[in-house]
Amino acid sequence: MMTHPSALFLRTVFGPVVLLAVFVSAPAVRADDFKVIPLGAAAGAEKRERPERDLKDPRSQQRWVVNVVQPTLTVVPPAADKANGSAVVICPGGGFAILSIDSEGLDVAKFLAARGITCFVLKYRLMETKTDHPLVELFTRKDLKEAIATGFKNAAPDGLAAVQYVHEHAKEYGVDPKRVGVIGFSAGGMIAIAVALRGEANSRPDFAATIYGAYDLAEFGDKVHPGAPPLFILAAQDDPLRLAAPCVAIYQAWAAAHKKAELHLYTKGGHGFGMNKQGLPIDTWAERYVEWLTLLNVLKK
């Protein structure tokens, strides 16, 4: 049975809210320490009652960003002696209501930058929320399905714009324009897949990854075409949002199209873990991702 897109979005939303309290958090990397680049105009900003701001989950102390109307890229560069010319756009998750900006954004960038990759953390546009409990607020909306669908519609172009920016400014950052990728988490993983399939010329990534982010190709009218980049897919079998099977389906679609794909399914790990540690084998997922990049010759100097 075909899954309606709103169902996938609803599953995606819960990760940061339900599970983060059990994780051991890594020290946060603040965006204030890095260059921030605006991507286009702040569409609809004049209609918003609440400005962009940071919130913390009272249980896990994870930092969230809400009410983003101005998409931006935060540049996290590697040390000059480690830079290898590769680049990755990072799309945090959060159900298009929040961005889990540290564990699925800046902490990922810090890890990859230490391995020579120039990172660009994307703040994509979010739906407007007006309370300190944005996910609870989201699920009490009468127009929930429409709100989530609109959130994705607004966010996907920001992913395309981010990859295009990095391609067009590659020389400025010492990046090889043929080694620009995208990775996304949960809702951000959906953006990464959309960018991989919808990107054209400079907006198409050279490699892509989705971490516990599902995507119904048929429902969204997309297909794995001949120009689709290699894809890395990772999820946990005990994901409470039941995203393991949809991630397998994405792998099967890439394989059926004879395109490169690598799938990792861990027995235990849940959802929304990002760079947080649980004392499980899945804690080393980012190392598996780097191994995949090495296999693709992305990290060569």
C-alpha cells in the first residue's frame, strides 16, 4: 500500500522529541564561531509574528532552532593541513517545525571537518510555531497534513540552493566542484533525497546520504534517474517511527536503477540520535559514512 507523504512526515517529526533524553550529548559547536551565508530572500518574514530563535528540550537539553525564514549556510572548514577538497551540505532534521541543529548539524560538521571535509550546515525554512513546545503545537494543528506538506515544499528548494551555492563558490572554499555532497537526517534526509533526484547542473550533488530519513518516490513523483548520485542509507531496525523498511525501499530503488548505493541497518539505535552516543554499535555510524566516502574517492587530496 502506498504511504501518503504526510504519514512519512508525521513519523519523521517524533525523533528529536521522544528519544534524545536517553543520549549522552557531545559538546555543542556554536554557529556563532563560523561564517554564516544567507541563501536568497527571507520569504514570508514580514508575515511572521515570532522571530527565529533557539529552544532547548527540557529533558535532553538538545538545542533546537525554530521559525527559520531566512535559509542560511554555516561554514565549518577543516584545518588547512587536513583539507582534502571535498564538501558536504548537512541538513538537520526536526519535522519541518524545528532543526536539531547540534547533534544533526554542527556536531556532524565538526566530525567531518576533522577528516578534511569542508562542511556547510543548512538552516532551511520552517513552518511558524508560537510556543516553547513546537512539536506539541504542530500536532495539535487542525491543518496538520497541509502544514507538513507545505514545510517540505518550502524546505526542498533550500537544499537545492545550498548545493548550488557550494558548487558555484567551490574555488573560494578550496573545494573540488566534482566532490560536493549532501547528507540529511530524518526530515533533512528527505531533503537530501529530493536534492539528489531533483538537482540539475550545479544543484545536483555528487553523492548523497540519508540517515533515518524515508522518502516515498511514487508519492512524490520522483524516480531514480540515470544522473542520480551514489547514495548512503542508514537506519535502525528498532526505529519507533518504522523507517527501516522505507529506507530499504530507497536502497532497492537505487539498486533497481543500477546506481551505486550502500545500506546500513543496525539492530538497535532508535531514531534521532545524530552524533549522540548510546553505548551501541550504531554510535560509529559516522565512521561507516567516512569509509563509504573513501571508497568513492571523495576524500582524496
